[in-house]
Amino acid sequence: LFKLDTASEVVNDLRTNAAKQEKDLRVAQAAADRAMEEISKAISSSTERRNEVGEVKRTVAENEEKTMQRKREIESELAEIQPILESAKTAVGGIKAEHLNEIRSLTAPPEAIADVLAAVLMMLGVQDLSWQSMKKFLSNRGVKEDILNFDAKRISGDLRKSVAKLLKKKPASFDDATIQRVSIAAAPMAAWVKANIRYSLVMEKIEPLQSELQ
């Protein structure tokens, strides 16, 4: 009987230990499952972050390429207009005083000359566009210097629109061949006006790009 009781206790102890071990195993398995879930989430999150970083890098690269393309286009436009502007300035610098005197001596100027001088005065900020005002301007000793020292960056949007409106309204007056036949002195001025308006348009395009690059 004693042996049977001892065996029974052993069996009970084994069952108790087995139950405890089973419980511990379930707890351990649950912990392992949670750990695996956390690992899976971490891997998934890391993959998503890598994908997001990759997408951001691609977007930045695309934007940089677009910016550089715009910069190249603008630099190309500047490279085209700057020689034209310099050529116009050189031509203005070569105007002879006698040719200016010829214009000033006129009782009333031909339409083309009046249009060109009006555009020049507008660019220089002169409001009075009467013939008397034009003659006064031409009589200044530093008339050519006033034109040559003009900075196209000073051209506002409103001024450009006003001058461009005149250019569009009177295209013949600013045509190289036409104005050359009318006045040797007015022809370089006409070229100078057109070159400055074009230069101003290019500078307006550059401004937002410069802000982006900064």
C-alpha cells in the first residue's frame, strides 16, 4: 500500500509538473509570437521607410533635373540676348552729334523717329513725350551716356508692358531696315529699346529660379 501511495504521489507530481510546464510553454509561445509580430512590424516599417526614402530621393533628383534644365534654358537665352544688347549699346555709342542735331533741327519729326524717341524717354523715366521734350533730351551733352548707363534691371513690369505696347502698335517704326532709312541716329536707339525689353523678360524668368537655387 505504501508503494502504491508513493507511486500515486509521483504520478500526481508528474501531472502537476506537466501542467505547469504546459502553462509555461504556452506563456513562452505567446511571448515568442509577440516577439515575432514585433519583428515583422519592425521589418515592415523599415521596408516602408526605405521605400519612402527612395521615393523622396527620386523626387528630389527629378526636381533638381527640372531646375537644372530651366537654368540651362535661361542661360541659353541670356547668352543669346547679351551680345545683342552689347551690340546695341555699341551702336548707340557710335551715334554722331551731327546726326542727333539733324533730328533736333526738325520742325516736326517723322512718325518713326517720334515713336523711337518716345520709347527711349519712357525707358529713362521721362513722362513728357512731347516733341519739345524730345528735342530737350537730344540737346543734352550726355544723351548717349544716359542711354548707355541705363540698367535693364530697373525696368518694371508696368514699364515693360507700356513700351512693349508701343512696339506692338508701331512695329514698322522699330523695324531695322525702316528706321535706318529714316534716321541714322534713331536706328541704334530702336535696337537698344528692343534689346532691353528682351533682356528684361529674360531677367524676369531668372528671378524665381534664383530664389529656388538660394
